[in-house]
Amino acid sequence: MGRECEVSGKKTSFGNHVTRRGKAKYLGGVGKKTTGVSRRTFKPNLQRIHVWLPNGKTCYVRVATSVIRTGVLTLEVDGKKQTFPLIKASKGSAKKRAELGNLYPI
């Protein structure tokens, strides 16, 4: 799956880019005129983040920034869908990883 959020399912959507010229009537002009319509794409803002899973493992997930802001992930872990708080995995010290690991009892 290219350019699709693994959690929310957001993906590329399509629309129109409308080009206009002139001055709006409420500003004293004769009105805006459409001079061109072309297709465009709206792409989701996907980020690749390293997260802790409830089973104690870590993995990389491509998610939209809106999902990161909510702080909650719903992923399929060990064959079943689970909802858990989003905690980015620490690439640093073993001490920090151990602290985060204690949040998820196995």
C-alpha cells in the first residue's frame, strides 16, 4: 500500500484547482471569472514512526500526523486489533527503553 495511513486509512484524494481572475463584486469589481480548472491531488501527511507495541516489541508504522496528535493507535497485533497509547520507541539508552517497557505488562 503506497501513501496510506495504516491506522486511519487516509490516502490520496483528488479535487480541482480553480484559477480565477478579476475583482470580487463586494470589493467594487464586476465579479470573479473562472479561467481554468485542472485536477490536483491532496496527499496525507504521513510520518514513519517507531512505536512500542503491547506485546513488548517495537515496529515502524506509517501514520498520518492527525493520528500522532490523538496519541492513540489501533493496530493488528498478534492477529487481533488492539488499541493502546502511542509511545514512541526510544532509540537511545537501555535504561530509557526499560522504563517504557514497564508501561506494558506482558
